[in-house]
Amino acid sequence: MLVRVAYVSNLIGTAGRSPLSMAQIVGVSDVNNRRDHLCTSMLFHDGQVVQVIEGQRVDVDRLLRRLDSDARLGPLRMVCDMPIRERALTEAVTVCHEPQRTLDHVGLTDLDHVTHGSLEAMLEYRIAA
């Protein structure tokens, strides 16, 4: 079964706070996601990350177990977990390079208030961009 899962988490320490740190995260994610046939999109903002993951249930669950034990992340707050007919994402990893503009577009000031609806709006906005 093909699913889409999304979570928000606080970043711990220096994770995701510099271009080098983000590049390291994206590089490892790209290798792992290609191996596991996953597509993901990440948005880093003000010490937090929201990530959308699409793939087969077993592969997504395996990634979530790794993320749940990743010392760079705080507790994962699940925003959505749903079956999908087809993927909206087409690449192993994408990163939103305009996080503030994306949040402004959907009327959010931070990632603490991301809901399933605002997540879908952000995803549509990023895909259309």
C-alpha cells in the first residue's frame, strides 16, 4: 500500500541550522531513500523540520523507526498518515528553499501549527512553484 506520512519535529543541537548540516542530512537521506524507493520533501524553519514521506507502508515505517531514534530530532508530531493512489513527490529528497514564503502562502508563522490541511496546501504550493 502506497502511503503519505508527514511529521513535524524540533531539531536538536546544530542539526539543520546551517547549509552544511542541511546538506549532510539531505545527502544521507538521498542515498537511503533511493535504496528504499521513498520520496520525501523537507522544510527547515526556525529550529524545526516538517517532512513529507511517500512510499510503500513497510518502507515508510522503517524510516519512521530510524527517525524516531535519531538524536538530531525531538519527538515526532504526526501530521498525516494516509493511503494515496499516486505520489505527489517524484524525487528521493527535495528541500524547500523558501520556507518563510511557503509558510506565508498558507498563513502560518511557524511549524507548531501545521495541520493536515496546511500541509497539503504547502505541498501543492511547492509542487506548483
